[in-house]
Amino acid sequence: MDLTDFPADLLALGEPTHLEPAFARLRNDLFAQLAEYGFRSIALETDRVAALDGGFSHGLGEVDAHRELQRWLREYNEHAGEPLVLHGFDAPMEMFSAPSPRSYLEHVRDYLGFDADIAALTGDDERWSRSEAILDPAASPGASPEARELRVLADDLLVALHARAPRLDAAWWRAKTHALAGRGLLRYHAASARPGDRDTRIARLAGMRAVLMAENLLDIRAIEAPRGPTLVFAHNGHLQRPGSGAGAIVAARLGNRYAFVAGSLGHSEALGLGEPAPDTYEGHLQRDTKTWRLAGVPAGRKRTDTKPERGYFGLDRDVLDGAAAVWHIS
């Protein structure tokens, strides 16, 4: 079994943690192999706008394997007949912070040549980006009259962009990416302005981020469809088919054109994670794995020695249900 056995438009490769570097290193090797089979793009869990200029968000720029992927892509594209492209598919926010939509909407305004004083509506960028704007509904600008006017403006900008769709050049796609980011930020800030207890608010914001990620993935797929399949790499929780995450939304839209391969980890010095118990999902996979392997979905139980405080979540039925396979790193 190998990854080419899954003829999907979007092949989603999950990882159970961002802190075990072996996953990103092996991903680089796998993408190089998939490029020989017609894959022309890779989408990472980083801000889509930042990725347009080769940047990373959410601390991913500190990961050596991500920077190595960029270097390899530049070298490959120097001699490639058809280039490989790196996309980000995340929205430009963290769970408890989100920037002002000003710069994103101004980019689109300038591209279109519109006359709109966006800065007068957004005001000081800091009132959007400070943590209180997300943590305290009363401190959020997301439900203000100006924010509602900005949301109308964001929709108008997107309509105007689509009216120019015959151009569909790099500048048009860049403008559309900024427009989607600006509108997404306004949605996120509007969700943060709604009252509710902490758990309700966290679930609401997580759901909004999932929708924005799914929209980005579907948009990236529309861009890349004429060129070839796309490899997606992110945390299992974002890519799994059950639930309400980005993977569930995309799977509902694409059906079997979306394939999810769950990431599994045996032990990790980086995480202080020991060997899995023999009867766990990871334990069954560990027995026959020297370094890593691609395997069918195993039997077993959920391991209990996870490290959620360090962003590691072991395999469970939500991750495995609907998974095409599992790639296990010992």
C-alpha cells in the first residue's frame, strides 16, 4: 500500500501533533514522490495570505522541515516544466486573537480601484487585535455598526472581483485571497461578539475557523483542479471526516474525491511520550513498524498516555472512522 493507491483530488495527510518533527520531514519525502505522480501542489495549516509571499503563521516558520520544503520547491521549480505550488489554507487568526481586517480589504480595494475609506471604518488596528476583543464579547468590535458596514463592503468587493473573473490572473487570485481573509476575519470577530459561557464561545470560534479553513481548501482545489491533485497536511483534528471540522465539511462536498490518511505516533522523545500499550491502536501498529509504514485502520483501544497539553492527541474512533489508511511513525 502507498499513497498513490488513493485517487483523490485532495489527499489529506494528518499528524497527531505539531511537535514531533518526524511527521513534517517524512511529509517532504512523500510529497516529492507524489510530485512524480502528478501532484502539483501542497496545502499546509498556515495562513493562506502569508503563504502567498512564502511566509508561515502559527509558529510554523520555526519548523526546519517547513523551511526545507520551501527550499526544495524553489530548486525544483527552477527546472520544472510545470511548477509546484505551496498554499496555506488556514485563516489569519489564533484561537484567542485575530487581526484587523483593514489591510486585507484595502488590498482588494486598491486592486479594484474603488474609492472607500476602509481605515475610517476599522479605526485603530489594535482594538481588533488585542486579546480582549476575542475573550470579552463586550470589548469586541465585531458587532459594531462599522463592522456590519465592513461586512457589506467585503461582500461588495467579492462581487466586483467575480465580475472581473475573466481576468483570472495571479493578481486576481491574490486579491480574492485577501478578500476571503478579510471577510473571514469579520465573521470571526462577529462570532466573538456574541455572548455565551467560555465553552460555548470556544466551540463557536472553533467552528468558525473550521468553516474558513474548508472554504480555503475548496478554493485552492478550484485553482489547482486543471493542474493535478493536492496534498494537504495538517493536524488530524482538522482533517478527519467525522465531526464538524474542516475535513468533515470538505468531505461532504467532495465525497470520495477527498481522502484522509490519519497520522499515528508510537513514542516521541520530543514529547516525552513512551511506548504505547500493546492493545491500543498505536500499540498494534507499533509491533510491525521499524521507522514508519502505511497501514490499514487498526483494531484496538484509545491510548491513555496522551499529551493534550502539548498538542498531542492519540488515535480514537473519530479520527479513524472514514480514514482511508493510517501512516504510523514508530
